[in-house]
Amino acid sequence: MCRRNAMKKIKYFYNTHTLRYEKLVTPLRVKLLRFFGFLSGLIVASAAVIYVYIRFFPQPTAIEYKRKYELLQDNYGQINDKVKDLQQQMASLEERDNEVYRSIFEANPIPDSARAKLIEQQKQIEKIKEMDGFELGKEIAQQLNNISARIAFQEKSYSNISQLIKRQDLKLASIPAIQPVSNKQLDRIASGYGMRIDPVYGTPKFHKGLDFTAHQGTPIYATGNGVVKLAGATGNGYGNHVVINHGYGYETLYGHMVRVKVRNGQSVKRGEVIGWVGSTGKSTGPHCHYEVHVNSREVDPVYFFYNDLNAAQYDRLLKLAAKGSAKSFD
């Protein structure tokens, strides 16, 4: 068999010149060219097969990585949209904090420098477009940290506003806001605030409050929450009288009582009875002399009856107080 195979490898060709068959001998150069041509074709074909396989038949791991990457990109987009929504909400809350809540409670607005600066929306969009996945995630994390800091700051601000509300409630309850005696018919004001004739000396004198006429023993009420600063007679012409410190710079005085009910240092509430109408001290008849002091200065008490009167009643009371008797009761 080996002999037959060897004979098969020998080739002959017919030589027209010699008119006979001669053995075909392939030169070494041709053999080498054939070999390298075959090798090159094999390499090119292999590369083509590998490319087609990778391009159109991706490995399971590559498919999984691509799916995860697309999912991350989608998640980043959703997170970024959420970040923008949070930024807009924070901006709205900060505006309401400055322009509404703190204005109502007479507090200074928080300066912008105390909060994190808002990032311009258009610049953010352009910046995100140029980022790869890692940079985008890092940027969003930074923005979330920024928003977290702003939320913490805003929570502190709202906590302060809550305290302002509580203090404001206390302030509103403390400011004198009702009449010191029952005066539903608005007929008890006998003498107003301003220049009046002194009933004893008959000379012009500045009347520091309002005189409410009433029968002796008529209850006198605290016009706001506070602490009794003085209760009794001190020889100053007010007879038995009470001074209440309401805080926030407000004080009220109730003069000429027949009897005082409260004592020094006692806390009182608006509407609580503190004594009864009388005519003690420098007085020409039973009445309650009522004064309001703001930061140690006397002011017209008529402007502090807004809590128990409607608009029409208040307007009428203003006119009655202005008209009043030319002569005071004290």
C-alpha cells in the first residue's frame, strides 16, 4: 500500500518537444508560495468567522453586561428626573419659607448664602449628556447629597418657624385685645384719651387712658395674658389698682377699684376677673380708669379692643371715645 501511495504522488506531463512523458517536478519557490497563500487564506477566513460569531452571536456574559448597562442608564435617567423634581420642590419650599412664613412671623428671611446654590437646569442637562455611566452616577450622588443637606437645613428652619408660631400664639394671647369691663352696648366710655379737664382742679390735663363708667362692684377683666406687676394702693391717685405686665413690651393699668382680687406675681389670663369697679383714689365717681403702655409709653387704649368687637362696633367705639366728655373722672 505504501508503494501505491508513493506512485500516486508522482505526476507526469507530455513534452511536445521530446514527444514523450516526463516526470513533473514542482519548484520549491512555487511550493512556498502555495503554502503561504493557503496559510493567509486560512487566517483571513478564521478572522472572518470569529468576527461574525462575536458580532452576531454574543456570549451570554456579554448579553448580561449589556442588559445591566442599559438598565443602569435607564435608572440614572429616572434618578436624574427625580433629582430635578426634588430641586424644584426645595426651591418652592425655600421661597415659601422666606416670602410667606417668616414674613408672617416678622422673622428675617434666610439668606441664599446659607443654603446650597441651585444648579442651573440647562447647564445640568448639557453636562449630563457628556457624561458616561460612572460620571453620571457620581454627579447624581453629589446632587442627592446636596439636596439632603438642603432638606436638613430646611427642617431646622421649619423647626424654628414652629417655635415662632408658638411664641406668636403666646404673643397674640398676651397683647391687650378686649375691653376691661363688659360694654356690649358701647355706652360705658365716659372720657377718652388726650387733653381733658381735671375734675378736681378744673385745669387742662393730659388723660392717659379711658374712663369706663359702671356701677360699683362691676367686674374688671384682664385684657390679655400676663403677670400681675402691682396690686393695691400706692398713693399715686389711682387708688386700688392693678398693673399687668403682658410681656413683649405691653403693660396695662386698671384704676380706682373698690377691691382688688389678684396679688403681685400672679399669672392671669385674658378675661379673668382681677377686681371690681370702685371710686378709690382721685376719683369723682365709680369707674375703671384703663391705660395701655407700649415700651413704657402710654398709647390710646381704644386701638386695643379689636378682639371682642366687629368692624361696625369698633368704628362706633372710636367715635364715642373721640367725642367723650371734656372732663375726665379722675
